[in-house]
Amino acid sequence: MGTGDKKVTMRAWAYTSRGAPGAVLKLRTDLPRPTPAELHADEVIVKVSYVALDQGQSVIIRVFPHFNSKPWYPGLDFSGIVEAVGSNVTHVQPGDPVFGSPDPKVLLKWGHKYNGMLVEHAFLPAAQVVRKPPNISLASASTLATNGCTAFQFIDLVNMKQGDRVLITGASGGLGTLMVQVVRSVVGKEGTIIGTCSAPNEELVKKLGADEVIDYRAHPVLNEYLTSKYSTNPFDSIIDIAGADDQLYDKSPAYLKPDGAYLIGGKMSITHGSGGFLQILSWALRFYSKAFLPRFLGGTPRKGFFHSANVIPEDIVRTAALVEAGQLTGTIDTEYAMEDALKAFEGTARGRARGKFIVNVQNHSD
Ligand SMILES: NC(=O)c1ccc[n+]([C@@H]2O[C@H](COP(=O)([O-])OP(=O)(O)OC[C@H]3O[C@@H](n4cnc5c(N)ncnc54)[C@H](OP(=O)(O)O)[C@@H]3O)[C@@H](O)[C@H]2O)c1
């Protein structure tokens, strides 16, 4: 059946009510396949090859209300092949292998035509789609967009520069594996990267660019270990991805330079646990009071940031350029067939990923 036929359907994971992914997500075969006739001038249609999952998606499915029309499709980061382009689109053409990630904020603006990526074919704003560098597979490219943007925005915020000493917690996960590589590209050979993860992932994190690895299970109170080991050689910045030590920022004057910066990207006990909106709010209030109050009122005398990344075209392009320069690659924990996507959600929820869990949407070999 061609795309011009009346009722062309596709397979897609979809949900119509909030809840745990395993309870509400259904693999449907009756959902409408996008057709070129509906294409907006600034949109493309992509045949989706791979989708890389993140735990943030599960939180959205479980916790947040949705305002656009049902059903909703989960999944953000993807790779695939361009099938059709709108009349204003020039940077990609049909047949091009691409990767990217829809911007959830545009999702609301463009309503029903703009949705998640765990579908066989998808509409996307063209700006969110970048040509895949030739030196990376489609599977690997699916892991890059959101976490690449996140890594670049984090290093910009903390004003990272060549030669810096940087601590990265959660260095072996989906975000951490990209963070280590992007940080290395900025601090260069003169810089120092120390990552935290469990001992079995030490080799991976060092291969990606860390100089030293701290096994968080051998040093369960990280701030105490850092105080004992690094107070005479403090960090320029701390990128806290795991968010496992509630005192890491409060105690940072012992191991972070006076003009250094602490940035927290997440708190895994909330994102990977069953925490709800109130838990997120009380954590945020505590963090911001430490970051903004003067010291005599309990504030921490070091710059402190929380940032939730925006998936913007400029940073997807920066990510692609770093791949092309041979300085960045994706790390895949496990690949699942489209029918087994729920297993990928389960894997992501465990918080022990080595890189990313990905779904092979068309069940093809790369
Ligand atoms: N702010 C943003 O824009 C943004 C963007 C992306 C992600 N995030 C957040 O970042 C956090 C991590 O996300 P992710 O996708 O990278 O998770 P992930 O893929 O599940 O990875 C988690 C990693 O953290 C490690 N880990 C677990 N407990 C740890 C601890 N106590 N200390 C150090 N490492 C620990 C695990 O290593 P082992 O297996 O070795 O234990 C695992 O490799 C989440 O809270 C997520 O929401 C934020």
C-alpha cells in the first residue's frame, strides 16, 4: 500500500492515560501513518530506525498531565531515514540518514502532528533533524541528541575551559558516557576528568576519556572522600549527574575552587524512583536556597546551577560535528526489537545503564 492510499497505518507504541510504562503503553498497529500531503513547509517525515530511551520519558508518562490530543507516543532521541521534506527544507533530502530529537515544547505548539518517536514513521520539525555523520552507525547515532545538547549546555553554564579539573558523577550512564567525551573535548589533554560509577564500569569510563574513576560503592559518602582526597587539589567544576549525595554541593568549598561551579543535572533517587511532583519541588527548593542565600543564612559560597536541557538545533549540530571529528560516539547498553520496547523501559528504570537502551523500530540490521 502506498502513502497516498486512504487508510495507511503503522505500528507505534502509544498510551492514552497516565501510569507506569509497563501498564499503559500498548503496541498498536492501527495508527495513521504520516503522509506527504499533510506535510508542513518546515517539517520532514522520517522513517524511524532506532529510538534511545531515557528515564525522563517514563516520568512524563507516569507523572505529568498531557494537553495535546490522544493517543500520545513516547520516545525522543532517534535515528532514521528522511522520507519526505517540506517546501522550505534544504539541509536534508529524502534518503538521508539523520538523527535528532523532537523538542517537547514544540510538541504542545504543533498539536497532533508532532509526537514521540516510538513509531515507524514520524513528522518532525526539520530543524530538529541533522544529517548523521558517516563515521557512526544509525544505532549509535540514536543515542546522541538530547544528551549531546545537555552536555554542551552544561559545559557552557559552568564556563569550562582547557586545562580544567572536572568531576562527573554517574559517568557510565546515558548522559555520563557522552558528558565524559564532550568534557574531554573542552579540557583537552592538559585537563583532568574524574568520574564516578561502580567498579565494573571503570574501564568503560576511562576508555571514554576519564583519568581516574571513583567507585561510589567503595566510598558511599562522596563528599567525605573528596574532602580527604582533593582539598589540596580542588576542582574547577563538578557535574553532578547521579545526584546521590545530598551534601555534595553544601560541602563543596572543601574540594571546589572559590571561582568553581557545581551543576546538578538530576537526582536519580527521584527520576529513577517512584517520586512525584512534591518530591521534585522540595528538592528544588532546598537546592535553590543553598545556591542563592548568603552564607550567614545557610547558603553555599560556590556557584550552583540546576539545568534542564533544551534540545536545540545548534547543539544537535555541535554534537554531530564532534562525532565527525572523531571525538564523540554513542554507547549502547542493549538493543531491543520493537515488540520488546517495554523491556528497554524496564532496563532504563533500573538506573544501571552502561550508555543507552535502544529500540530497533523497523527490526532491521543497521
Ligand atoms: N538536566 C538534564 O537536562 C538531564 C538530561 C539527561 C539526564 N538527566 C538526569 O541525569 C540522571 C542520570 O540520567 P541517565 O540517563 O544518565 O541515567 P542512566 O542511563 O540510568 O545512568 C545512570 C548511571 O548512574 C550510575 N550511578 C547510579 N548510582 C550512582 C551513584 N550513587 N553514584 C554515581 N553513579 C551512579 C550508574 O552506574 P553503575 O551502573 O556503575 O552503578 C549508571 O551508569 C537522571 O536523574 C536524569 O533525569 C538530566
